[in-house]
Amino acid sequence: MPGLALALCLAYLTLVFGVRSLVLYARTGETGWVDPRAKGSTERLADLLCVAALALVLGSPILALSGLTEPIAALDGAPAHTLGVAVFALSALLAGAAQRTMGSAWRTGIDPRDPGELVVDGPFSLVRNPVYTTIIATAFGAGLLAPTVVGLVAVLASVLALELQTRGVEEPHLLRVHGERYAHYAARVGRFVPGIGRLRSS
């Protein structure tokens, strides 16, 4: 199962980031990847944490395949493995739907040259950051297929990195750009999970 976890993680990254960047480039001439030099210190820190979380997510099945880590026996069984595959499949579908809803507004961070539009339809009517939801879910799915301590830490690291990105970078930006419209939206819709992480409306 660790080999399957690694393959599914790589497939997710290819589809969600690689293919989407190529599609966006074909349509607009831009990849959607924001220049790191245009980012503030908080966003750069969040990026570093995201890279560390990704290294843990990919490293967990690699370590398991090499025999350097042992699986957690209580999680190493057919039910958990089946759930892990289902989580990957649902994550890919949700990420694809979210990116199609965003269209050319999709970015890997805050682009100071283009404030972007506020997307509230489709998956965004359920959670404010559906792609981030799928990133956390794929870390969880990988942890079910390769259930090791490193895999559990990877899930926590993913949540921490994306909480910093949303709370410290994106939400303040969206409040500045969209004001009350975003405030009302964020008061109704959860951050990563429906109903959870709603902002208190002023």
C-alpha cells in the first residue's frame, strides 16, 4: 500500500498543479504560479511549511517502502486502505471542480498585480478553500494507505501550513479587497470543512 499511496500523491500533484498550470497557460499565457519575490514574509513562511508538509506526505510512503518505518497496526488494514483510496478519488474530483469554478482566477498565492474576483459558487458555497481541503484530505488518505507516525505528522503539518496561509495571508487580503462581501461570505461558509472556521461577522 505505501507504493499506491506514493503513486496517488504524485498523480494528485500532477493533476491539480501541473495540468491546471498548463491549461491556464494555454488560455491566458500565465501559469498561475505567483513570483515568490512578490510575497510577504508570512506567505513565504507558509510556503516553507507547505513544502515541509509535502516532504512529509511523500516521505512517509517512501520510508515505509524502504522499511525504515513500521505501520501503525490499528490502521493497517483493508477498511483503512479502502477509505484512503476513496479519499484520494473524492479529493481529485473536488479539486477539479473547484479549479474549473475558479477558471482563470486560480493562483498559487496572492498576486499583488491582480486582486482577482471573489468566487462563491460551486464547491466554494460549501467551504471557502476547497482546494486546500483536498490537500489536507490527500495527506489523510496517504496516511491511511501508509499509516506511520510520519504520515500522521504530515497531516498535522498540512493543516498548520494551510491555516497559516489562509488566516495570515489570504483572509486579510480578501477582507481588504472585497470588504463586507467577503466578511458576510466568510461568516456563512466554513474555512476547510462546512460550518467550521467561519469568521465572526462585524
